Amino acid sequence: MTQFALFATLLVVVTALLIIPGLWFGRRRPSDADRKAANLAIFRDQLADLERERLEGNLGEADFAQAKVELQKRLLEEVGETQESDGGPATSRKTALLVLFLLPLAAVGGYLLLGNPQALDPAATAPQKQMTAADIDAMVAKLAARMQENPDDMNGWLMLARSYKMLGRYGEAVDAYAKAEPAIEKDPELLASYAETLAMANGKGLTGKAKELIDQALKLDPKHAHTLFLAGAAAMEAGDRKNGIAYWEALLPQVEAGSELDQMLRKGIEEMKKGG
């Protein structure tokens, strides 16, 4: 069963839990305003859950759209019933049992009629096409075009910078990072990544602005692992063995013992000590 089927089942159960107690135990119906507010709150929560499932990749666009339409339809139906209600007490165990029996059937029937039942069968779902380098390039180009139309989107520039860096297009990555500087200046990881990209782009090592970004990141978080690594490398390049050793020794406790990085750091520290 797919994530969508599980989520649809959850919605049915939640809806039943909201409706049946009032019918079974005969509680006083709230006012129209209260019920409208409650319906809207429930709708927002369920829509937020759907959005999260979609963003996490557990819910396809088609299934998300279908579930959203069903949520909106149910909200409109419940608001309509509220407007017709006289606010008086009502008790109906027969109605509660009827709802409990018919609600799952209605949900399944509605999906079979309006949805895509084949999507519930993983074997019937065609495997997704594996992305190629050309596909990735096309996606990055599309993002770059969108950023020209939305130059104030800092998150978009950061995404573009990371994409260019991943593709080895360091000059373009630096330009994208520069556009996102207002969102970078308070984040040590982004500052470190920006500095690293600058060094790769200019071929001059961790000097100039790259070194300034590293110093800025260290002021924000003196124990930030990525920044400590770059700071040690920058110090080594500058012949500052004392600080190079200090930065990398401060990094060692954060590195898995015996790992490749651990061995590299220890070897570098040893060489710097011998050179001193």
C-alpha cells in the first residue's frame, strides 16, 4: 500500500473520530461560528500534513492534488451543514453507526471512481526514469532562468550556487553565492561553503575574500567543523603552522577516529609540527 493510501486511511479515521462522539453521546452542538472555526483549523492541519508529505516525496503531485480537492470538498460540505443547523441538541446512535459504516466505503468508492486505483499497486507503477547529466543540466538552467525573474529569492540563489558547485561550475557558483550574501552572513556553514567555492574558482587558495569569510564564520561558531578544517588549511598555506595545528587539533574530536579524514588531519598536524 502506498503512502497515499495510508494517509487517506488516516484522514478517514480522524474524520470519524471528530464526527461520531457527538452523534453517539449527544453533546450539544456548538454555534455556527465555533464549528466554522473548528472546521477551518482541521482543514489547515490536514492540508499542512499533505504539503509535508508532498515535500518529503512521500506523496506524488497527482495524489496530492486529488487529496487536496477531497479535503476542500469535505470542508465546503461541512460548512454548508453548519449554516443549516439550528444549534439545538442532537443524539443519534443509529446515525453514528451509519457514518462509521459508510465513511470508509464512501472514501474507497470515491477514490475508485475519481482517483487512480492503479497507483495503489507498486507493481503496476512504472519505474521512474533515472536522471542523466543532461537532465540535471536542464534543471539547473531552468532554475537559473527563474532566478533572473526573481532576483530577491535568497533561497533560490543558494540552491543555484550549490547546484553549480556540485557540477564543478565554480565561477557561476561564486556569482550565485554573491547574490545570496544577505542570507549567508549569519550562517557559518554557508560562509564556509562560499569560501571553499571561491578558492576553487580563483585557483589562489584560501586567501583574500575566502579567508575573510572563514574568519567571519569562526566568529559566529569557533567550533564549526567545516570552518575549522578550512581555517587550518588556510593557515598552512600561509605558513602559519601554529594556528594551523590549533585549528585542526580543535577539529579532531569531531572526526570519527580512524577515518580517512582523521588520518589526513593527524598526518597534516605531524608535518606542520616537524616543519616548525
